[in-house]
Amino acid sequence: MSLQNFHAIASIYKFELHRFRRTWLTGLLVPVITTTLYFVVFGGAIGSRMTEVDGIAYGAFIVPGLIMMSMLTESIFNASFGIYMPKYSGTIYELLSAPISATETVIAYVGAAATKSLIVGTIIFLTAHLFVDIHVAHPFAMAGFMLLIAISFCLFGFILGIWAQGFEQLQVIPLLVVTPLTFLGGAFYSVHMLADPWRTMTLFNPIVYLISGFRWTFFGRGDVAIEYSLLFVAAMLILCIAIIGWMFRTGYRLKK
Amino acid sequence: MASIIEIKGLTKRYASGFEALKGVDLSIEEGEIFALLGPNGAGKTTMISIICGIARASGGSVTVAGHDIVRDYRGARTAIGLVPQELHTDQFEQVIDTVRLSRGLFGLPRNDAYVEKILRDLSLWDKRNNRIIELSGGMKRRVMIAKALSHEPRVLFLDEPTAGVDVELRRDMWKLIGELRQTGVTIILTTHYIEEAEEMADRVGVINRGELMLVEEKTALMKKLGKKTLSVVLADPMESVPAELAEWNVTLNADGHEIEYIFDTQAERTGVSSLLRKLGDLGIGYKDLNTKQSSLEDIFVSLVHQEKAA
Ligand SMILES: Nc1ncnc2c1ncn2[C@@H]1O[C@H](COP(=O)(O)OP(=O)(O)OP(=O)(O)O)[C@@H](O)[C@H]1O
Ligand SMILES: [Mg+2]
């Protein structure tokens, strides 16, 4: 760890947030609209036939899943673009030639991307209040969990951005892997509602642990024990940090 | 003068296996303007990229202001400003924001007065709030110079600063470089133009195929470059050069139709008129005369020959 260049971290962080601010209207409207649509379709149409899941009103039940879904996509998207764009436009030369360490670079880029996805997560949380009554059982755990998720998936996005050598590579993992896993991750249903071969298979889906853990912070219970969820997030954090460390040490797809 | 950059045995082999630098040794003195001349693909950009941290060296070492570029990259990079060959800019950002970012990246606190001065010096102040996409190519290059200067470097690398730049801007650039030198900044620039090296540099290095072929004071090099070749197309072919012409050291071409005389344009007596008079005296007739400037190419050729001979 070498943290000396605080001006550099602050400059990149501000610059990245500034980039987000340029498109703040779409950036904020999209989550609000998406959430509203989900509530109309799932909360209103389906929820009217399916009043409760695990003793929780269906409208409230889907809130943690919705927040998690948007935060995962936002985190991956923002963090991967944040580092891919300089690579693509060539402005990365400046980052590579600056007296800034790998750790500082990651903190700045991942910090900025995580900030944005936390803002989006909060907006969805607030929007959801317009539709349903939500009582959060463990508010601090909830905030902490959101923070952890934002950071780990921004790290993941950062890796993707360094790895990607074209726009389609940048999209392929989020679209083909993350989105399907999130849909099947119990955002809109409880894993207990599935029949057995499916139910066991679901337990191999990592997203299940995230949504379940997040749901635990809301309602005090989830599909799997909260310890497993925390374990999973911790493992993901460590893995991502290890991969990024290796990328910077070898200059993987960064240095010629 | 003390040296500010020490390059020892620097080699670079790209992932493709191509050897772009084959053991370069070079030391740059503090405060000088050093011009690196060389044809396309010689390895100029590769060398600069390694010093600045954009590419990795395969072997050898570099120190900048006493800091090893790998072990003590912070110290080395803090001293360096880089204006790369290609125009890479954040198209959608405002000029002043990207210049401020550069300063921050190099660990310096915000200093609006300093940034304003740089932008004024580069005639960019009026454009400070424009997005970079709205600027012309020459202006973009100046933005890149502003970014490099924003963090007050001791050494400035300019990789082909005048490529694609009009004559007037080229003059401005030369003036700016001269002014920077006055403030004590060491400048290393690459170019294909001898004229440019002649105008600005204190010393000139010639690189070709990854090898530094020569490093010389500009004045000494200009003497070499100042040489011209006079070719005399003879009316009748000769078997051998007459002894009377020995004094001029002329050479006869293979079929005996042409003789060549190399002379120094800067010399007080070039020997051209005396040679022609002598030819007249000897009754040697000629059909045509022409002179050509020794070009950078010629220097390469002669350097390569010297190397082979050695
Ligand atoms: N990423 C790379 N992978 C493989 N070979 C490369 C790479 N970059 C450059 N080269 C090769 O290395 C050699 C030196 O390139 P370099 O860019 O250093 O030349 P240069 O002297 O700057 O030329 P120019 O005057 O055209 O800018 C060239 O033959 C080039 O093809
Ligand atoms: Mg070049």
C-alpha cells in the first residue's frame, strides 16, 4: 500500500464525478423510472395476486432485490467505463506517467464509481417509499451492505474495464452473466418457493447470497444465513483486489 | 553541467518480439535542449514512453533527477512533463478542467493563478471554458502542452511537437521552448526536421533502428550537415581521376561519366570555383552540374558505413 498522493486521488475522484454530473439527469431519472416500472408490473399487477412472501408484503419483499439489481449494473457499468474510456481515447498516458500508485488509482476510480451507485441505490430506496411501506430492521447493516456491494462490484467493473479491448467485450459480461444471474437470484421471489432441483441449483448462483443478505438487513431474515452472504462478499472483495494487484504488477493491458 | 537523465543499456523488446531499442546509453544535461532525430520507427517514442512510465523496459536502467524510474517512480515522474506524439484528450471536458486535473494528478495543490498563466502563455485563455472537441488540432496540441506544464516539470518531453502544426504555430512553439529553457527546464524533443533541431537544440542525438548512432553538439553536427556534394557530368567518360585533381579528393563513378566533390558550404573557400577552373585548364568538358545538400538520410548512410567499417 502506498498512499501519498492525496491530491491525485481527489483530482481523479472529482473529475470522474464531474463526468457523471454531465449526465446527471439521465443518471438519476433512469433508476427512478425503472423502479417505478417494476413496482407497477411486479408490485401492482403480480403483487395483487400474491400478497405475501415469507410473511412479508410482496411489494416490500422485492425492494432489496430491486436496489441490488440496479446497484450491480450501475457499479459494473460505471467502473468499467471509467477506466476503459481513457484506455480507448489514449488519455491513459497521463495516468501511467503520473506519480500515482496502483492503490491510489483504484481508490480514486472505484471510489467515484461506488459513490454514483450508492446515490442510485439511495434514490431507488426513496422511490420505493412512494409505493410501499418499508421498515428496515437493521439500518446500519443495510448501509454497510450497500457500501460493500458497491465497492466489490466497482472493483469487478474496474477489472472488466482493464480487460476489455472493445466495446462489445465491455458489455458481454454484464449482459450475458450478471443480468441473468441477478434475475435468477431471487430478486422477485424467495428461493424457498422453488421446487427442489431448481432450489439446490440456485444455491450455486452467487447473486442469491447478495440479495438474501441484503434482504436480511431489511426484514431480519433471508434465503440463506447472513454469515454466508458476508462471507461471499468478503471473498469477492479479496479476489478482485488480488486480480487488480496482479494487473498493475504485470502492467496487464495497461503498459506496453 | 550535471546530468538530469541517465540512460544505461536501455533495451525494449515488444510483446511481438520486435526489438525497438538495442541498448541505448545517453545522458541528458540539466537545462539543455536535446533534439532526438530519427526516421519513422527509429525508437524515439518507445524511448520516451519507457522514461515516462508508459512502457516497460526490457533491460537497462534510467534515472531522472537521480530517481530510478522503476524503484522510485514517484520521484522520477514528478520531475517529468510529457507531451505525447498523438493527440489524446478528454474530448468532452473543458480545457481548464483537464489542465487542473493534470496538476492534481502530479500531486500539486490547485493553483488557479499558475494555470491561468500557462493558458495565457499558450493563447488558450479565451478557450478555457470550451470543450476540447471544439478546438482545432493545433489548439489541442497546445492543451496537451499546457497539461504537461501544469505540474511545473523540470524535464519536458515533446514528442514531435510541431507535427501537423502550421508555420506560424511552429514559430510560436520554438519561441515557447526557448522561454522554457530560460526558466531552467530541460527539454527533450523528437523531430524529423533538421531545421527544427538547428533552430533550437543545444545537442542532437541521431537514432536509427533502435540504436543511438551519434550524439553531438549541434554546431559540430551542423558542420557535417552543412556539407554539399557537387556532381559534374562529364562530356567524355574518364578512366581514372587525373592526378591534378587529387587536392579536391574527387571520386569518379563506376562508368566514368560523373565525378563527385564534397564541400563544406560554411567554409570560407568551398573549392568549387577552383575545381571548375582546374577542369577548364585540363580541358575536361562537362555537360551538367548539380549540387545536393547532405540530408539526414546521407548522415544515416554514412553512419551506417562507418559502423560497418569499424
Ligand atoms: N506496441 C508495439 N508493439 C510492437 N511493436 C511496436 C509497438 N510500438 C512500436 N513498435 C515498433 O517499434 C519501433 C519503434 O517505434 P517508435 O514509435 O518508437 O518509433 P518512432 O521513432 O517514434 O517513430 P515515428 O517517427 O514514426 O514516431 C517501430 O518499428 C514500431 O513498429
Ligand atoms: Mg514517434
